Amino acid sequence: MKLESVEDCTDKFIRCYSLDEDSPKVILFTNDQVDDIVNFCCNDVDGHKSLLYVDITFQLGPFFVMRLTYKNTTLYTKRDPATCPLMVGPMMLGMLKDKSTYLTLFQKLTAQVPGLKLYLQGYSSDSESALRQALAQEFEKSLSFLCKLHAQKNIEEKCRKLRFSKSLTDIIINDIFGSGGLVMADSVEDYRDHLDALTSKWDYLEFKDTKKTPSFSTYFRQYKSSDILNHVSAKASRAAGFGDSVQTNNVPESANALLKRWQGFSSKDMSTFIDDVKELIDKQKSDVRRAFLGLESPYVVRPEYQRYEKSPSEFFEDSPVAHIQRTNDGVHKTDGAGNNGPKRVLILDDEDELENVDVHPGSSTNSHSLCFVDEDSADPSTSRSACSSEFCDLRTICSKELGSMFSAKDLNALSSKAEQLIEDNSIRKGFESQSFLVRSSLSCTPHYVKHLASGKYICDKACIGFNTRKICSHKRKTSPDPVSSMNRNETNQQPGPKPGTVGELFHYQAEPSNDPLKITIRRSRPDKPAVAPIMSTPFQLIDITGRIRKCAGCRKDLKEGPDDFSRHDMDKKLCIRHKEHDFVFITSYHHWKKTFENKHYHVFLNCVKGRNPAFDSCSVQIALNHTLSGDEIAFLKERMEA
């Protein structure tokens, strides 16, 4: 399989832009992302393959983003527990959420790699009908998985429409998605037997709760049972080789959070968003490559693939052709235990193309790529002659242009080191465009040189020469023109000792100022005004839902209880709500602003009376969507008695 020719050094990111029915659609992906999907989502090795996760994201701009996500199964994250890192895949920006819009991205991918239609192992999505139909049409040979959490929300929504109490809804959800629920059935027979037993149970509880003819079990068998068995259950995941757990959309949700953090949690216009996402994808690509070189990276190579890991010093020993051949070697070889590793697709499989790879710095005038000469095929005399001519030019230009800034000794040392590094073939193309890896003589970690858009070259922080003088041999040897790319303002215009002795510097004392205007005034936050208790608004007993977090009385988490000694399971479910006055500090105006808002308290007399001394527990209104059980009544009496 071949995605691009070696001569084409560019990798497009914007693959398609269209205006259908006045609605823009922009498709974004790189060849590397498609290669990864082929490598990680199309192999059939248990434990080394990834699902293709599909999700829709909002709040990134005036558009929605349909994004594909996958796992890089050759790496682990450095977090505990170690997991395969998620990778942001191809995506589409659009305005409409329908089947034809979703198909645009999938059809673009299968046009790029037709084999995806046949060999994609499986995909996971939410329960949106249009998205599922588009995926099923384009990847009809692949296994379809549904997110357990989305399926659970759909069941909860159906229970709400049927006006079930919260207690009955919780029972049904636990029967389906709990640790011993339907989703954990070991076989089809076990699933059906369990469902038959639950049908009678649900009918009895529904009639007892609503006093109406039971209908939920019929709805579940007709519309949900097949999806739960074939697309949600652990049995389906286990049979497909994706582990022994129920599939969820935690991976794409984590990618959503990653994108929003990268964007600074702010909405961007389409062009800015595309630029930002490209930078994120380039960073992930760089982190993966750095992991295989043993450089600083958030990832580590899995033990099964550590034989392909190269130390920074070994990276420069191979010729470029050997390096590319090793990189694209079939990594699906049998290890010592007789197990097969994941299959890698040979992207470069033409020997003629391998011989034409341009990666030697030589005297090429193209600053976008390096171009190494193959030592076996090149004429030694020609190569030596070219190098000698280049070295002579380098010394002449440095002496002429930089002679007024550096001593002859420094210039000779700089030129000699640059010549030696070029002669030793110590440059490799970096992980990003316009960047290079240069062998270091003092460390096993190579230096990272980058060509900026302004035309300047910068070296990394570990380079002492660049940090002190803004010029170094690594920078000089990666630049096609040693002088034109360097701005004279980068260098120290006044080298040598500075006026003043060391003693003068250490004994210098600032003269005291008598200017009365030079006084620093710091404004401290004014005291918070006292809040007058309000008894005209009702105290209500409610369920803890949404963004209810803190107790206004003791300032502790509501679900943690008022203290460790009196903590009760009911603290996680119930609280008291009261609308009252408070003050919030407005920093920009430096004053307290009065508010009138809901406050929430533990079901505990002391918490409520701390802000409302006249509180009467007998006046609490019940605002629950279910009747109180015996345990709940006993809990209220215990907590609210003086």
C-alpha cells in the first residue's frame, strides 16, 4: 500500500472544502493519521489493535467537529496505570448533522485507502441514528460498538418519559448496566435467560410504581435488547478481541477535553481552529517519534516494541536509507515466545524510491529538507571535492562577515566543528517541518535546530554556544546560507569585559529616594458585609443533581457528609435548598456585589442553622420526584431533631 511518493515532501492537511446547500464542510487529515488508522485499527492481533472512535464535538467554534480518535498500541503513557495513548485522527468541520454530511468524511477516507472498507476491525460511536447509519453504510464489514454511557442515558430518558420514580429508574439501570447486569452476560443463552427473569421483575415494579399497564419491558425487547447484546455487551467486545470490558466513549471524550485545553477553552473562527489543530497533531507526531528515539516524551515504548527503539547516538550511525528501511520494516515478526506483533504497513516499498530519498545537508540550497549522499553509491573524489569547496566557502564567509564580532580563534573553532559534523554525516531531518536533529559532542541527546518563519535559525536550550552568543556550529551547519539567515542583532555587539570591577558590583547600594510620590499602595479586599437571614423563602428537600457541590453551612462537599462520624449513604442523594442573600467579590470593581441565589445544605440541623438561626425543621417542604422510603424518613428524623 502506498499513500504518497517519496519525492512529495509535503503532506496536505486540508483535504477537501465544499459548499453544499450553503453549508461549509472542511475535511482535515494527514497521511500519517491515515497510516496510523491502517496500522492500529486494521490489524487482527488481540491486545495490539484499536477501535476507531467517532464523536461529535461542539463549543470549539461556530461549527461542529466530527472527529476520529484511535489508540497508538505501540506506546504507553507515563501515567499510572499505563495505557495506550489516544491520538487525534481525521476530522470534519461542518454545520449540519445528517447522514449525507457524515458520509463525506468516511467516503474521503475510503477513497484514500479503499482497504478500510474491508479491514477496519471495528468502530465505536454514540447512539445518534444518522451517524450510525453513515458508519454502517461505509464500513459494513466492520464491527459496530455503542458507548455504554450513551445507551444508559437513553434508557434513563425513556424512564423519565414514562414518569418512573428515581428508585425504579436506578433499579432498571443497575439490572442492565450494573456489574451483574445484562451487559456482562457470558453468552447469548445467559443473556436471554437473564432478560426473561428481568421482564417479570420490571413489569411488577412498574405497575406498583405507576399503577398503569407495564410497557417498559416491551419497549426494551423491541428497540434496545438487540443493540445491548450485539453492540454494548462485554461478550461482543471480548469476541472481537477488544478486551473483556464494555466499550465506552471515554477515549473520544478525553480527546474533546484535550482539544478544548489546547484551544484555551475559547471559541475560535474556522481558520484559526485549523491552524491550532494542525499544531496539536504535529506535537503528537513529534512526541511519538521522540519516544522511539529515547528523547523526552510523554510516552514510553511498550516492551514488545523496545527492540525497535533507538538511542540518540545510534540514530546517527545508520545511513538514511537503512534508517528508512528499518522504520518501514514489517514489525509483524515473531518474537521469542512465538507471538506475532502488530503488523506495520510498508509505506515505502519501492527500492528505486529509497535510493532517491533526499536527506543530506551538503550544499543544497533548499532549506526545507536535508540531502544525504549514500556513501556506497557516491564517488568519493566528487564528494570530497564538494565538501572541501563548501568548507572553504564557510571559512571565508565566517571570517569576512563575523570577524568584527568574534576573535579569530573562536571563528576557527566554530568553523572546524561545523566542518567535522558535516563530514561525519551528523544531521537528520527533525520531527517538524523546518527542523533538524544535530549530533551533540557533549551529550547523547542530539541538538534540535529550527528554522523560523523570519529566516532565523535557533538551537535548543542545551546548547551553551547559542545561549551565550546566539550562534553555534549546529546552527551554522543546518543553514544553506551561513550569513543571510543570521541577523547581526542576534549576536553580542559588545564582546569582552564590561566596565566596573567585581568589587564595585557587589558593594553597589541604591540611593534612597526622597520623592513622596514614589509610594506603592496596595489595596486589600474590604471586609465582606454581613448577610441578614431570610425566612420568607421555603426550605426544600431535593435530590442532589447537576452542579450542586458545596454545603453553604460547613463549606464541605455535600456528598461527603457533614463529618466523618455522622456520614450516611443518604448524604449522596439528598440535600436542603434555600434561596437567600449573599455577597460575591467583583475584582474589576473592587467591591462586594449583593446576590439572591439558591444555597444548598447538608441534611443536618447545625449546617442550616449556622446561616439561618431561626430555621424550623418542621417547615421543610418535600420537593422530590418520588415518595420517601422508610430508611429516608428515619434518616431525616435523626438528622433534623434538635
